[in-house]
Amino acid sequence: MKPRPFLAVSGCFLIYLGLGTIYLFGNITTYLTSYLRKRVDNNTTYEQTTWIIYTTDCLISFFFCGIWLAERIGHRSSILIGTIIFSFGIIATYWTIQHSLGATIATLGMVVNVGFICCYGFPLAVAMEWFPNNKGFIAGIVSSGMAFTPIVMNNLHTYFLNPSNLQPDADGYFSNLGILDRIPFLFVIMGAIQGGILLIGLLLYQKPPSEILQEDSFVMSEVGSTNQKLEEIEPQFPKQFDVLPKEALKMKEFYILLIMCISSFHSSMFVSNFYKIYGQIFIDDDIFLATTGSASGIVHVVFRVLIGLIQDKISFKSVSLILMGLKAILLFTLVATSYGGKFMFIIWICGLFATFPVEFVCIPAAVAEMFGKKHVAMIYGMIYFAAGTSIIFWPMAFQVIIPYFGWFGIFCLMGSISFVGFLASIVYPENIAQN
């Protein structure tokens, strides 16, 4: 086979690998928050610094704006602009973290994600266009780039910041001068590395030639002509290959997918951001906690690819039922890991990360199946927008829920949200045409 499709998909993968800083916050939050608390404002807490990552989650849901930009100035130009902004925002945190939490939110939570928006929208859709008969599998491979980032970076960051594996103080925050002095420099290193990965991905990135798209369209038309009688009985299925975004808003499947995405995304971001903060309560081993993040990242990568491959073979509904049900069970029982120790903790966290493909692999592929490839980026962007913007109230909620109801209360709440997604999976239609 010609290498061009594989190089192009590799470029898409590397772009997502460069953008994967969202999955690094769970590991670095203890250091970042400790620096702000010890060097800037001694009233800073973990609940307050969640504004950084939840501002990120909210802003990146506007990635359809990046789609709009790329359609007007070109994909590569949009990604190049985004790479510059993204890297600058991370590097600028070297100065802002020394000033205030608000300034840190401005660079790490806002500027960085303006760059993210410019880069994120099209690589997944373009990769699926190169291999139209394996959309789920390709979506899993490409989107796993973001999940792969912590596998490479978590332990490197920990060894740079805390080479002696020192533990936080009794209040849960680091005060060692050597650790605190290194924290601002971490963002210079992160910005340079992530920006370099993005540039390499951009060099490999390219849209498929017109003949691939035409061939895929020809196959679709041939399938349609040989099944004309079936289409007359079920007229909604021919439209699945070219549904406009405004038409998708009139379909119940859009709103079922929306509920599923919100339910899965909210609980996934909670686990990704808080696993280390919770774990350090009963595990006095910072390197082990970083390793837990890396191990869960490996599980996340493997399951993104595996789930994409499985979804190509069985229905989206079956996959989502399994993953959403497992996520709810693990969240309801996560508090028990404080009694089970390191072994139970790493199994539960890895199990939860294994469920993350719902919003990042399963739903994009389901959108392509239901609404077609032509507008998949925009329609998925609409779904992701609702999920991302609705997450912004959590920093305020955490400041109430965690102090008053404890970790068990927040785990039960997140488990209940995941269970809503499980119920939505039950009512999702089974007989969606596979393409």
C-alpha cells in the first residue's frame, strides 16, 4: 500500500499528541497549586485551581470556531496559527504563575485553548476520510494521541519537579524549596516540547485527494441504488450521508448523543483532574501516583483504538452501554480504594480511563454513521460544545460539595451522572446503518 495515507494519519495523530496537555493537569495540579499557595497566595486551594482545567474544558468546546477559520484560511494555516498561540500560552505561564491564579487561568486556561481551537477541529475528520471503511478504528487511533501524552510526559514531569520523590505536607501541598523553584520552568519545557510535536504533525498533515472522496461517494451511490426499495421503506437512512447541522437539530438521535456526551465528559474530566489529589490522601508515594497517571494513559490509548475497532464490528449502542455502565459502577465504588490501597487504586483509575472513549471515539463515529461524514466535524462540534460549556459550573460546586459531603459524596454524584448516560444509551436506536 502507498505510504501517503499512513503518513497523513500519523500527522493527525501527532497534532492530537501535541494538544494532549489537558490530560497532564491531573498530575501537575498538585505542584501548580502548591506553588500558588506557597509563593503567591496562601489561600489558594485545589478547588480554586480547578478553574484552570474547567476553563480549558469550556473553551475547547468552541472548536467549531476553529473549523470555521480553517474553512476560510485553510487547514494548515489554521493549525500553524494555533500552534504558535498554543505554545506561547504554555510558555507564558512561566511568568503568570508567579503573579496570580487569575493570570495563570488567563494563559494556561484561555490563551492555550485559543490555540487548541485552531488546531483541533479537522484532523479527526480528515483521518477518517483517508480510511472511510474503518472510521471507528481510525478515530480511535488518531484521538488516542491526546491520551498518549500523559504516558510520555507524566513521569518526566514528576522526575524533573520531584526527583527525590518527596511527599506533600500534612495539608496536602508541597513546600520544598527545590520543587517550588522548578515549577515555573516546567511550563517553558512543556511549551517547547508540545509545540515541536505540533509542528511535526503539521508537516505530515494533508487532506485526502479527491479520488478517494469520489470513490467513497460512488460506493455510497451504488449501495443506495441496489437498495432502493429498502430506502423507500425507511426514507430517513439515505439522508444519513449528508445531514446538515440544522437538520441534525431536529432529530432525536442528536439529543440522545448530547446527553450521553455530557454524562460521560463530566465524569471523565473529574477523574482525570482529581485522581491524584484523592490518591495522595492515603498513598504516600508521588512517583507511584504519577505512574498511575501514565498507566491509566496507556489503558486509555489502548481502549481508544480497541473500542474504535470493536465499534466497527458491533453497534455503538452495545459499546456505550458497556462503557457507561462500567463507569457508573467504578465511580460509586471508588471510595473503597482508600481501604484497598495502591493495588486497588491503580486498577480502579485505569478502569475509569478505559471508559473515556465514549465521548472521544464512540460518539464521533456514531455521528458519522447517523449524520454522515460531510458535516461530522460541525455536528460533533455542536454536541461537544454543549458538553464543554456546561462543565464550567463545577469549580464553584466543588468548593461546596467536597468540604461538606466529602469524597464519597462527589463520587456518588459523578456516578449518578454516568448512570444517566447509561439510561440514554438504552434508548438510542439499535438499527443504525453501518457504512
